[in-house]
Amino acid sequence: MKKWSLFGIVFMVAFGFLVVSPSALIAKDIKVGFIDGYSGPPAVYSNDVVDAFKMETDKVNAAGGLFGNKFQIFKRDSKFKVDISLGHVKEYTMRENVDILAGTISSSVALAVSEVAKKEKIPFFCTFAKTENLTGSEGHRYVFGIAENTAMAGKAAAAALVDKPYKKFWIAGDDYEYGHAIADAVWNNLKKLRPDVELMGQTWWKVGEPDFVPYITAIRSAKPDMLILCTGGSGNAPFLKASKATGFADAIPFWLHTSTEHSTLTPLGMEAPEGVLGTSNYHFYYPETPANQQFVKEFMKTYNRYPAVGALYGYLAAHYIIEGYKKAGKIDKEKLIDAIEGMTIDSPVGKVTLRAYDHQAMLPMFLGVTKKVPQYKDFLIATDVTTVPAEDLMPTIEEVRAARAKK
């Protein structure tokens, strides 16, 4: 009897191990592969993304992980090039077997990575690139737009400009996808709200242009009432610096998306021009809510600097993934996607919903004007800040559906 009892116990224990899934017994890392511009001008924007993502996932890891699974973060420099980025994606998918792809500030890189994500069926959280095509005409099940896109920024700019006493406009910017996309979005939305506005002309320069003075001189001589400036991340600070040095900022008012953003203003210090109208999704000093103040406190404690807009995007991506896996009840890519479609999470800027239809994060936009203030001695901030709600910025589902139908 003792032998049979011992045999029975051994049998039941063994059987128990057989019927339990190995994945439930052996925890594995949740691998997240970031690809972004971590060198050169884009770094000032991109590093905050992965740093905030790490800060939030480190909390989960410290608590034992998700179902015993801990986050492991990989980081590769895209150098702003599609071919290099796709090489990193190949490494991530074939060698590291990542669960999630993330990052990209370049629109062309984002679209290229998105195509691979669709083919390989890996969730891709695009955390900075602004192309509206990502979740619009080129959108699919495996891509998620965490930052605002050009369509949203265009509506925010129109809201900022519609009540200004300007009629004659000039458009200028970087001659690539983002520059033209945001120019079209701003002008088309402004024209709807103010049919009387006039476009006097346009000026375009190559990305990375080292000398803006000839362009500034030509625009100034045309005497527009206002300039709609459409530079990308690498051109923002250089143009702002040139606009102050030449007196352009004092002579002709202009709007630049992210001109009020901390990543743009920090490199310029107190040499940034005052009075520039801009839009951004985040400021460490606004909104003045407990949630934002706590986020700033944690970020500063961890990295000894103020968080910029990229930190918000990193926070959002991390929490959609964390809460998505919790809701799914397991580490599974398809169940993660199902779980986060339509999900709303709390954030430093309030509740943010990931729209189910196109996987676009519904972010508010903050309008402001650059100014020196006594509280901050090393950089300018945005003042006279007003909020445009996310609902007023999103392209409609019908518009997205129509864009996809044209493919």
C-alpha cells in the first residue's frame, strides 16, 4: 500500500506538471526593441522616450514583472536612415525574437518599420514620428501611433491662427514628407476656418540645411503677415537661433509646431527667440496637476533633468503595453492588441484613449508662446498656454477609412 501511495503521489505530481503549460512555469523576458535617432540632433527628442519607458517598466520589474515576466529593453540607433533601421529590425525579429517594436522619429523610418511589423505580426509602437499615413492610409492591426500626427498638429495650428489678425501667409520648411504634410494640414484647416487668408508663397530647403540666412532674407523681403514654419526636429533649433540673430523673429511672427517644447528650447538656452507661437503635447510645468507633478518628480529623480514631450510618449507606450498584458491575462501579442484597442489610461496630461479603429492615441494639444520667465534661468518656456482637446484634433474615422480605400 505504501508503495502504491508513493507511486500515486509521484504520478499525480508528474501529471500535474504535464498538464500545466511550460510558459506558465518558466518566466521569460518581455523583449522590446527600440529603434530611433540616438545620435545627432534627433537624440534630444528620442532619448526621453526610451528613458521614460524604462522608468515605468522598471517599476514593474521591481515588483516581480508581469506574471513573472520582466521587461528587457534593446536600443539601436537608426541614424535617421531606413536601411540601417531595417537592419536593426531584422536583428530584432530573427535573433532576439522581440515581442514588441518601438521608437522612430523619422516618418520614412516609421513607415518602413511598420511594413515589417505587419508582415511579421509584431506590435509596433511608433513613439515620435508624425506622419498621418502611419495610422491613416498605411494603418493596420500591428501599428500604433503614440505621438500626435500631422493631421492633428495641423488642426491645432489652425485653431491657434484663426483668431490672429493675419491675412497674408508664407509657408517654409524642410523639403521632405513631414514638412510638406504638416504644411498641407495647417493650411487646409486654416483655409476652412478663414477663407479670406492668402498664401503669398512657399520656400523649401533640404533637411539639415546649415545656413538659413538667405531664406530668411527672402521671406522677410516678401513681407508676409505671418510665417507657417514646417521644419522637423533637426531644423527647429537652428532656424529659431537664426531667426533671433537676424532679427526675423522680431519683424515677422511665425508658428512652428514644437517650438514651445522643452526639447527644442533647451539647446538654445536663453538665446531662443521670444514671441514664437507653438504647439506641443506636453510641458513639464503644464498641466499643473498632481499626476504631472509626480511624473516630473520621478523623472528628475531618475535622470536629473526635466522630462520633455518624448517622455510622455514613452510613458504612454509603456502603460498601454503593461495594462494591455494585464487585461489580456498573458504575454501574447494578438491578445495584447485586442486588449488595448480602445483602451483609456491615466497619464501626466490626463486620460488618453487609444482609438480602436486606427490605433491612434487621442492626445490634447497645448498652444503657447515662447517667453523668458524668472522661474527658469536656463531656458524659455511656453506662456499663455491654452488647451485644444483631443476630440477636436482627431481625423474622423470616415476620413481615415477614405484614405485607406484609396490605396
